[in-house]
Amino acid sequence: MESELKNQLEGWGLKKPERPLVIAGPCSAETREQTMSTAKQLKEMGIEIFRAGIWKPRTRPNQFEGVGAEGLEWLRSIRSELGMKVATEVGNVKHVYEALRNGVDIIWIGARTTANPFAVQEIADSLRGVDIPVLVKNPVNPDLNLWIGAIERLAGAGISRVGAIHRGFTTYDKTRYRNVPQWQLPIELREKMPEIPLLCDPSHMGGSRELILELSQKALDLNYDGLIIESHCNPVEAKSDKEQQVTPAELDIILKNLTIRSVETENSLLMITLDDLRQKIDLCDNKLLSLLEERMSVVQKIGRYKKENRITIFQPSRWSDVVKSAVTKGREHHLSDELVINLFKAIHQESINNQTKILNN
């Protein structure tokens, strides 16, 4: 499947054999000079695909929402003068027609649009009979079926070259990321749709240029097929998302510091060692499941006592104490706060589910 995936990407003209696919360019095309200057610098460092936002969906009005169709003329100049492929985001049928009319090579559907099945279907229908790669960003919320559904709608319209972009998910919790990665969701996407090329958008995920290298490396370590990174010739003057954009020179340093790892190895001794370690992990997993079963049996006993004594299921102070204690002990065992909190949230929810059944039986 890996070789098929590589051949598919090379058929798109999207991947060089010596490194993963990289799509780069500014968050927004702002002026002809800014767009062309950025493109020239990226071209000089070997980037073949230039991205720029033409229409920018903003959460609130009276913000910069892109230059509109005028910017497509700038992309067309980059395509003809520099020989680069050009890509942009579309949010409705009108955007699709304008992009195709101006020779855009690749389009992507943004996170807000992916969350709207009606909008995705309209875009898919407008692309019937068109041979163009379409990339689908994950929806704003962590809904895997919504992401898969958008891809299936495009495939159902006869679009054969469809890829996915992982840009992270919105959360109310305060984290170091603008959009929390939740890596398990794109991993599940790849398990369900292994033929779909998968790219990472570390710019929107991190929301900070300082996190781009770390997130890009993580994506490559998880065998993603490429990266889509925002690069601006003068990020401090950018009209949108200036904190997450890097100059082409900074991007060059990031890419040179990435470690490219192989999926397979011919080292038989290494494979034997890995198999041995994986067996140990399987044993640990079995112990974890046994402990969880034991814990849930205690939870059910508590549920019966609560039912007999008319006590509510959720005890906020008890839950707060459990989390604080678990985080403290987790640090002693070299476990991240994120892992411990997410693990105990899942266990707590399952405990609530168990006790709810008992109280309502």
C-alpha cells in the first residue's frame, strides 16, 4: 500500500522521492509583490507547490477576508513565470469556478466547510468531470465520520485524487496549541482509508512558528505523506495569522532539520528486538484491561450504594481530588499531564455510564 500511495502522489506531481511533499506559501495573498516575492524565494529553495489563501473565512466581520478573485491572477502569474503548481482554499461553488477558470492546480476544503455536508456536496457536484486534486481539512470539531463523509462525497462525485489535511481540532481547554492535534483521529482515518494521502498543517495546529518544527517532525514520524506550511516574505506585516507564519529562509531551516525515517527495515536483528518489545507491550495492555475491569466492578458496587441511599452520581469534589492526585502521581512516573488527564476523563465517563445504568434500572 505504501508504494501505491507513493505512486499516486508522484502521479499528482506532488512528491519528490528524496523528501515528503511540501506545500508552502502565505496564509493570504495580500499584494502582487508580496505573493510573487514569497513564491520566488520558495522556488529557489526547491518548493514546487505554492499555496495562498484568496478567500479567508473569518469568525467575525470587519476583518481581512482575502483579496478575492484578483489574487487568482497573481497565482496564475506564479504558475506561468515560475513554473510552480498553485493551490488555494475554496468555500463554495463560486470559488470553485473562479479557481478552475484561473488554472489553479490544487484546491482544498477548509475546516469550517468540511463541517457542513451541504456545502461539501455542492462543491463535489461542481467538480464532476474535473481532473484536479482536492485536499480535505479535518472539521473544526473532532468528528471522524464528518471528515470521512466529506472525502466520500468527493469520491462519490467521481473525483479520484482526494487527500486529507490534518490541522488539529478546536477545544475549550487551554493548551499550548491553537488547535489540539488529537493524533489518534488521523491515525484512525488512515486505518479506515489507507489509500488517501495524508498531510499535516503544523501552522494552524500550533498557531505559533516556534511549534512548526516539532509538529512537522511528529507528523513525519507517524508516516504522513507531506506538510502544508504557511510562509510569508514578511510575517510581522501579514494581514492574517502572522504569529504562525515563517519566512522562506526560516522554512528552509525547518525542513533541513527534519529527520526522515523509513517505514520498513531489512535489519532482521532490529525486527526481532521490536517484536520482543511489542510482546511486552501486549502483556502490559492485558494487565491494564484487567485492572480496568477490576476498577469498574468497584464502580458498580458504589453505584448500587448510591441508588439505595439516593446519592447523585457525580461528586465534583471527589472528581477534582482524583484528577489532582493522578496528575501528581503521573509526574512521579514520568507521564505527561495530558495523558493522565485524558485517561482519567475516559475512565470517569465510563464510570458515570455504568452507574447511570444501575440507578435507572
